[in-house]
Amino acid sequence: MPDHHVIADLDEVDQHIADGERRISDIAARIEQGRAVGRDTSLAEELLRLMHETVEQWRIQRQLIVEALDREQRER
């Protein structure tokens, strides 16, 4: 049986990823709206880049948790 803390960690990372993807979508839409009216979107684009990097790190963390669960299952 997997450690409940590890499962909770996985659930938390999944929630972070989902929230991050929603934020990315919102930021991208706002960038497009800003561009459409001629606004400088450079700071928003930098934020979008950083959000993509953050979500990617969460995906890596998720994969590490899944691998730990797999190892634990094989060792039993």
C-alpha cells in the first residue's frame, strides 16, 4: 500500500499543475487582448514564460513521485 503522504503529495502536485495551466491560459488570453489594442505585453510575456517553467518543474516533481511509488510497489 503506498504511503498516504506520497499520495497526498501527488494530489497536491496535480492540483498545482492544473491551476498553473489555467493561469497560463488566462495570461495568454490577456496577452492577446493587450496586443490587439497595441499594449506593451513584454512583462506579461515574461510572466507567461516563467509560468511555463514553473509548471514544467511541477511535472518533473510529479514524475519523481510516480517513480517513487513504482519503486515502492516493486519492493513489496
